[in-house]
Amino acid sequence: MFHKSKLAILLAAVIAFTSVFYVARQDTHAAAVTTAQPVFTIYVAGKLLKPDQPPLLVNDRLLVPVRLIADALGATGDWNGSTQTSTLSLGNTRLDVTIGKNVIIKTTRNADGTVGTTTINLDAPAQLIGNRNMVPLRAVSEGFNCNVAWTQETRTVVVTPLQPTVTPTPTATPTPAINAAFAKTANFEVTDYSRMQTEYNYGNSAIVWYFDSSDATAISQVSAIKQAAATVSSTVGYTVKVYGIDTRTSRYPEQNTWIWKYVSTTTSAPTLIFMYDQTKIKAVTTWSDQSQLVTHMTDWFRGYYSTTTGTPTPTPRASGTVTPTPLPDALFDDVSNMKYTRKSTIQNAFEDDNAFIFVYYDSSRSIDDVAYNVIADAAYSFAYEVYYFDAVKENTSSWFGTGEYNRESRIPNPSVFFVADGEVIDAVGSFNNDNSSTVRELTNDMSDFYNDYYRSWY
């Protein structure tokens, strides 16, 4: 019984001591908070702020919640969690405030459009406290060109904005609508960089006009360019189109495009670029008259432009009546893209499923002068390879084309064969005496065939 009484007295003493010690610790902590972090009064633009988290005094610098000061000043804010940076924007000023860093980066957009960057040094950096971003009140306020006044006796801060808090809207220079003179026609179309870059990548041919639709020179040239393309189209029997790239509406990193190599960086003059493939490109900025412009387009269509030869003069070809001696070879030899071949070569191309066009003729049989001229003119305008051979020079009794006829003598003399996928797709052997219309028709046939089978072209 005695021992139980002593134990009870001892427990009561421990409990009493612990209670007193705990209360003492509470009072001591409360006194420390009251002493270290007094209450502050903050006015911004004449309004009393009521922070939901008490301001914090660090190194004699007052830290406040970033949202509190941003909203009070009318600034917009953004938070980057990966860099722990608050970005505040007001008017023409932006402040980047990073947790733990002793500087604020200030970026200012000047009236002339230039941008300046300065550094604001901090005695106390921004901190994360209780998941709240606390930023230095004076540094942020002065960064936005505000006046900050401090009254020690009342622990009052007064922030007075010295500039409007509304972000000014810069006056933009409107992009002019493209002039009606550049309207689309059968021979002209405004496109963009990416379209012509694709054509270039595939080695296609095209006429590209690089221009500025607000430029008086371009406006004065467009009609002549449209008319020249229409004139050439009616002559060659194929629609020649000029593709325009308007620098006012089609934006692209010029230094990364092939076209930039052919356009002068020191002049605003419109430039015509004649593209035959990636190795044959010619740029033209001036022409003496409409006929010269037509000549440029005609020569391009026939495939004569290159980066080294300039503007060549086509080799004159015989016209009118061609006699059996010399043989049609002499006529075809004057066409740069007509190639004499052997029966075995063309037979191998046939068996390999290649696509090609070739002309068969027999110089020992009657010669249709008009037909040879039509074929030469059509091939001349087509610009891709056309093969030919004379049946007299080789035994053609077993070549692939005879399968279309009972005997070789029934093959029209001459004949144009269109071959692809191991078969004769078409054969043309009747030519009327209307030379111009027949040339256009045959050229169109050749072009259509190439467009269908260019992937397997021989």
C-alpha cells in the first residue's frame, strides 16, 4: 500500500511538470513568432491588401505571395514548375523571378520595337513556403516602375504604380490583300513555298515567279507573264503554268529553301525561276519585251535551261519536204531528246517492264514527210527521251511490236509506240496533214503517258 501511494505521487508530479513544460514551450514559440514576424500593412494603388498568407521578413526584405502582388498591380502571371520560375507581365515589362536565385531578370519592349534585358539584384530571393511562392515585394514593385514607400513606426508599405496597368496593344502593320491582278488563271496560280519545294525535291519542271504583291514592278509584270504563258501554251499544245510565290503572304525560312539561292538578296525585283530539274535552273529578272518573255518560256518548255549554259539558241531543224536521202535519222538527230537505239536495247527495256516511247520506221518503204515532221516537233516539245530506229538496219521480224499485227508490213510507217509494264499501251500511226493540231495532240499523248508511268521511266 505504501509503494502504491509513492507511485501515484510520483506520476502526478511527472504529469504536472510535463504540462508546465509544454505550456512554456508554446508561450516561448508564440513570443518568437510575434517578435520575428510582426504584422505588416500593405497598400497597392490605394487599396489595402489582405494576404491569405502572412508576409515574411527575410534579411530586412518583405516577401509576399506572388499572386497577391500580381493581382494588385494588374499583372499576368505564369509558373514554370521545371525551372521554379514565376513570369510576371505588365505593360511592356516582364519579370522572371526564380525560387532561390538572387536576381530577377527584367525584359522591356521599347517603343521602337527593340527589346532590352536588365538584372535586378536581390538581398532576399523568392522562396517556397507552405507551397506558396513568396517573392520580394519591393523588387517586384520597382521592377514594374512602381514607387515603394516604407513607414517604420506603423510597419506600412505603400506601393504606387507610376504607369498604366493595362497592357498596350501594339499597332500592327496590316498585310495588304493580294492585288486583283494576281488572280488565278489557266496559266497562272499563286501558291506557297512548300508546294514548290516538293516539286523541286521530286525533280519536276516548273516556272516559279518570286514576287511581292505590294511591289509596283510585280503588279506591272503579272499581265505580261500571264499572256506569255498563254501564248506558249497555244503554240506547244500544252498548258504552261507559272506558279507565283508572294513574299507578302507565303512566309518560309528563305535561307532553308532552294529558291533562295536563285533570288537576289539585294534587290526587290521580281524573279522568274525556270526549273527543269534540280540541276537545271535559270533565274531571270528582266526581259526586253513580250517576245523575249515568250522565248524564255518556250525554251524552258523544251528543256534547254541549265545553270551553266544560260539561254541557248535551239539548233535549227529542217522544215518542209524531207526526201528519202538523207534518211529520217537526219531529221531526228536535230532533236536533242530523240535517241537512236538498237532493237535489242528496246527489247530489254520492254522485258524489264520499263516505260518508254519509241518511233519505228522503215526507210525502204514509202516515206510520209509530214508524219516525220509531226513526230520530230512533238518530241521536241515533249522534252523527255523518245527512242527510234530504222527497220532496214536490223531484222525486226521478231521484235515485240509485231505481236500487234499479222505481219510487219502492216505496221504504219512511221509509228509511235507507248510501252509500259511489258506491253504496248498505245500505238499511233495515223497523222493528218494539219501539222499544228497533230503536233499538239501527239505532245499531249506523250505528256499524259509520262505522267502515268514516270516512276518506271526508262
